Amino acid sequence: MTDTMVVHILSQAMLMALKLAGPILAVCLIVGLVVAVLQTVTQIQEMTLSFVPKLIGVGLVLVLGGPWMIHQFTAYVQELWHMIPSM
């Protein structure tokens, strides 16, 4: 195994982590920002008001994007398994 192969595998792993975590983090960020603006405008400072919408948003992303995420991850793992003989 050469160092270029290790760098390639690590860069692909980081890219995969970004692709899988990106949509979830983006939804959390957007929902949190919207809820924070609404809390500021209405002057309601309830902690659960910021948690529950984020939980619902993340749940929706996982339900809607879950099959795509699983497909991406299994394709990456299959690629790694196919690379084992050449190492």
C-alpha cells in the first residue's frame, strides 16, 4: 500500500462523511436559524422550542434521504472491498 493510496482512501472517506452529514447539518442550521429569529421576534425563550423542530427536521431528512445515504455508503464500502486485492 503506497502513501498515495492511503491519501486517496482518506480523502474519499472525508468526502463521504461530508456528503452524508452535510444535509443533516444544513437542515439543523436552517431550522435553528429560523427558530432563533422567531424566538427573537416573539420574545419567547423556551429551550424545547428550538430542540423539537430540529429533531423533526433531522428525522425528515433521514426518512427522505436515508435510502440515498445508504446507497452512497454501501457503494463506497464496496469500492473499498474491491481495492483490497490491489493493496
